[in-house]
Amino acid sequence: MIGTALSRRHLLGAGVATLAASALPRPVRALAQAETLSPAAMRQDLRLLRRAYEALHPGLLRYNTPQQIAAGFERLEADSATPQPLEAFYLRLSRFLAALRCGHSYANFYNQSRAVQTRLFETPDRLPFQFLWLGDRMIVTADPTGTEMAPGSEIVRLNGRPVGEVLAGLMAVARADGGNDGKRRQLMSVQGQDGYESFDVFYPLMFGSRARHALEVVGPDGRTRRTEMEAISLEARRAQRPPVIEAADDTSAWTMERRGPTAVLTMPGWGLYNSDWDWAGWLNARMDALVADGVQRLVVDIRANEGGLDCGDVLAARLIDRPNLPDTARRLVRYRRIPDDLRPALDTWDRSFDDWGDDAQPYDDRFLSLARSADEGGVIEPRGPRFTGEVRVLIGPQNSSATFSFAQMVQRERLGALVGETTGGNRRGINGGAFYFLRLPATGLEVDLPLIGTFPQQLQPDTGIQPDITIPRTAEAIAGGRDPVMEAALT
């Protein structure tokens, strides 16, 4: 998961609405008595956040003017004039960070203290089923309870509110790059893939925690009904995830299966920072076998994969017959050496980020240009016997970091066809590559701070990577248990 223990390799990233947008629904979660933050504590941490972000964040003005940024910080301070529960402050902070439109700037669920995680993210108030947002439609994909909700059912009202109203509130706290709302919808879907699902966190903060959920549902047969379902716990939600194979196992993260003349490589995640698994060796061994067996087509499924390490570089090396030049996007940072007063609040896994030294050279009056190291977007050399068959890469809005960069490279270098839906991320550039975990001592919260901004040489559209073959997900396909994207890739 992004923001835990990251490599210095590029994990790039990006948020919604103007910083002075209208207020979200007031939090109505039941709160423990006397657990409130003082105005002094909130303002102390907001000033630290402003100091760090204005000094170090490379994408702060990518989508906002200095006046908008200043107004956003001032609004946060003004709204902190009275004691508030941690829930309310976390929600306001998340809304501000989302408005930066940087998918790697957020109060990361996984980097909070256990006390904060327990209080904010682990209440037993989750919807029991899984779903996708298709446009503003809430479509059930699975009901692991096996009782009430058929795949393809549409939730039209949730606890008395039209679901479009619910989604509009959630979009204002969803982290994504630029105007890429497809990523925001994907982030607020629940597919049983994450330790903390964003919907599970933000829905009760905005609309209230409850033990039962009232639903108005249109079934796949077109009939409307009203029902109530018991909420489930975090443990029950996590039990819905696919089994995790231990890192020592040869198939710990990915699978390769043969379907006639086609091989399907499924890579649900590249977050292998702490794994002892030799993923590069595993991948190269299987590519060797494909070449030896004369496999005609390779389908690479990364639709569920937000990013992590640059695992796609190893795969790309098996598809090219000449060195693959690096992306020409500029890599810019705001500093050569961090200010001494900020260092105690900036946690990271690599203290070399504190001082770029001669790797950072003046670019303009705002930025320094950061040199690429050998493992950061450098030249990819061909390796081993080349796979010369057809390649199709299945993509979607979840791809917003290293997988965004991989999809971009596949399309730019014509290594294969992209099939599916527009990725997350943004062609205008994303922020990441190196991170600080900014500790806010007075409130006890953490905020991720990306350090490297990528900026393309030419003006690009405000969107993710478009597939070569577009196949949208539909409620009808979900109801029928079909995967049209995979079907198209195999055809």
C-alpha cells in the first residue's frame, strides 16, 4: 500500500474542488466524552502543515493558485476556533488535502498511530456487501454474506439519501490527480482489496455511524425493494479479501496461467517493499518459459493494482529489442536540503531525502531539477530471450502510481495494446518518488508529503491514460458474472 515502506523508485501521485468549496455534511458519529482537540492544538499543527507543504511540496501549485492555497489554510485555521472532536478535524483536513488534487497528499490511513486508527477507522459500521461506482450509480459486485444482494443490483438510496448525494460528498475527500474523477469513484468503491476501504472510513464520518443500513435496491430483474442489513466490522470486511499467500511461496503475489495459446499474468499489487520474494526472478523465469513454449499472446492484468515498485520495468525488458529511453518528463523538487526546524516532524525510511546535494540543480525561481539515479526511470535494457508475441495490458482507474507509469510506457513505446478503462493518475504529471510522513504532534495525525514532481515537457490533457481498446464495466456484465475486458483480451 502506498505510504507504508516505500522505495525511492517512482511512486507518483494527486484532489478535487476548490479549497474554499462549500462545507461537507457535519459529522454525526457518536463521540467519546471529552475527546476533543483544542483550538491551540489544531492551529499549531495546521501551521506546521502549511510550513512543510509550502516549503517542500512540488505539486502544491499544479492545480491551485497561491491565493487559493493561502485561502485554504486560512479557512482551516478559522474553522479551528472552537474545540472539536478528532473526527471532525480529520474530515476537514482530508477535504483540504483532496482539494490539492494530488493523489499522494493525504492523511494516510496506514501511517496513523494505532490509537487514531482504532478510533477513526475501525468502528463496526460497514456495509456488508461490495460495490462499484459506475458514474453516479452504486452497483453491487458481491455479497459475501450470501443472503440478500445479487451482483448487478443497484442501490438507489442509502440510509434515506439518494446515492448520488452520498457520492458527491465522498468525491470531495477522495485523493486523485487533477480532474481524474474516475480514480475518485474507484477509490470510493468497495472491492475487498484494501486493509482500510476509503468508503468505509469516510461514509460514517460524513453521514453517521450506524449498526444497520437502510437500503432501496433495484435488482437485476428491475424490481425495487427496501431492506435493512446489519453492519459489519473491520475484521469481517478484511475477511472478504482474497487469501494472501506467504512471501516465501513462489506465487506470493502474482499468477501466470495458460489459456490455450495465451498466457494470463495477473499482478494485483506491486507493493513488495518488505517482501523477501524474488519477484524479478519469478517473472523472468516465466517469461523464459513463454518464449520457449512459443506462446502467442500475453495478457497482463493490472486492473486492481495501484502501484508500488517499478515491477513493470522488468517485464518491459523482456518485450524490447533495443534500449528503452526514460520518460522525458522533468523531475522537480522544492529544496536541496530540508530546513532544520522541519526535520523532527518529518519521518521517512530514507534520510537521504533530507539533502539531495548536487543531484538537485537550480531550474527556475521555484524548483530545482533532480537528476535520475540508475534505478529511477533510467534506460531499460533488453534482457534474455525476447517475447515477440502479442501483448495486451488490462488497465483501469485503480492504476495511478507505478502502474500508471507502466501503462504510459507501454503506450508510448508501443509494447502492446491497453484494454479496459482510463487509468488513474494524470498525464499532466504526478507527485511522489520520495516521501516524508509529516507527524502533527499536537493532534496526533500524520499527513503524507510527496517530494518529487514530474512535469511533462509539453502541455498534456487533464486525464489518465486512455486505453487503445475501451471496454467499460456495466451493471449487466456484473449481474451476468462476466468480465468483458478479459474476454476482449482473449479474443
